[in-house]
Amino acid sequence: MSSRDYAGRDKAEALRELFGRALMRVDLWACQDAVPLDFHVTLMPLGAGTAAYAYSEHTPAHFAHRPAHIGAGADDLLLTTTQHGCTIRSAGGDLEIPAGGFVLHSKARAHEFIHRWGGRTASLQLPRATLAARVPGLEEAPLRRLHAGIPEPALAMGYAQLLAAGPGLSAPLLHSARLHLQELVAGMLLGPGQPGARPPAGDAVDVPRLALIQRDILARIAQSELSLAQIARLHHITPRQVQRLFAREGTCFSDYVRDARLERARAALADPAQRHRRVLAIALESGFDDFSAFSRAFRRRFGMTPSEVRGASG
């Protein structure tokens, strides 16, 4: 959904009525003395039910979820983070969320987001019923600013983004991924020291973390200097922890990197549009800095030389 899709008269009121009240179930308007309201929202379902990931870019604005917007049974919980921070106004007062901070809030509670600086906002939505089963005594409409020192919010949000943006998963795999997200968010709701509190199950942390590590490796796969220490620092864990995650999959960091580089090189060699390029250039672009080592690894992996793969592509 985008405000750019509407260019008629009385645009501000039309956006409030059509996009805000009818589609997004919020009242929205530009902050005082700010530029006119402009936004782009992408909502991506995470399988069956109401689980979803939403990403928006917007100018400084108010997003108010009023009592009139609260429908019967609409009690989903949202984990939200904002690029520049915001203020959440409710009957209990104002809650300041710092830049990059996280808040858990409910569709069953009237509250208002005040984004004085605009920017990017991301939310993960999960059904309350799936979380209540894991959180004894969960209140009807939570509103909680999360502690900055816990890793689970960023892990859950990153994993939700990866699931939403990636290729479609089979129903069983997507169901398993939703369970991991539910476990992570339930752990945030319980918090340390609360009755029934326990760390999220191993898979609930390890599977999303490994998926995000693999995403970041693939984004840097062309860098010959890519290292285990670099990836560990990026994810605020030790190199040994990274290796433990790969060991769960029966591999290791260096084997995963090598195989990803080889697959990248093979795809380029088999691409007729790249026949004019030298094999050495493709090897270097795939992250290899030793052509002899590349050729040996390529043949072991695919049973063919790089030139033979190129020739077989016609």
C-alpha cells in the first residue's frame, strides 16, 4: 500500500479514510509542521492465520489505533522496531522507544505511535492465542518496551524478514518457522525471573540465527577476505558458536562458504550471456583468490572442469 497510488484532490483526508481507517485500521495524519503525509507499506503473510511481517517507510506521522478500530477477536500481538525511535501514547502515559529499540504491543489496546522523524518501521504480527499457550497469565493487551540488552527481538525480526522476502517454503517448513518465532516472542513476554520463564528452546534460537548467518555470508560471498571472525562479530557471538551452528547441519563455516562460491561460479559459467568472460574473472568474482585451488575444488564438487561446464552449456 502506498500513498503514491492516490493523486486526487483532498489527498490527506482520502489517505486517512481509505488507507488508514479502512485498510490499516488506524487513524493517520502528518506530524505538526512536517512535510505532507507520505508512506509505503508492504505486508507479507507468514503462512496460515494472521502471522505476518510488515515493513513501512513514511514521513513524520501519527498512527493511532483507537477504540473504534478494535474489532471482536482482534487481539494479535506485534513486535515493532523503528529506525529513528518514536513515542507510544496510551491511557497509561507516554512510552519512549529509542532508535532501533523494540516494543511489544497489542491490537486489543488503544494506543498511538508518534513518529516525529519518520523513516523505516518493521513489525512482526503473531496471534495472541499462540503466545498465551506459552505464557501463563498473559495479559489481554500487553504494551512493553523491551530491554536493549536481549538478542531475541532482533533475531525474531530478522528471521521474519528473511521468511517474508525469501522463496516460498513448504507448509511444514513454514509451520516450523512460525513455531520458532512464537517461542522467541514468548520468551520476551515472560522475561527473566518471571514465573514459568525459561530460555527459548535451542531450535528456536539456533535455526533463525543460522539462517541469518547464511544470508549474511551469501551477501558477502564475493569478498575473498570473508572470514569466520568477521561473521561472528557481525552477529555478536563467538567463532566457536558459529561453528556449532553449522555443525548442526553436518558442515562447517569454511565448507559452506566454499560450496556457495562454487555454486555461484557454476551458475555464471553455465550462463550463455557470460560466455565472453574469462574463467579466471568468474573465479575471482565468486570469492576465490587462488585459481588452481578453485579449479581443483570445482572438479571435486561437480566432476567436471570449469571449461567443461561452460562447453556443456552450449
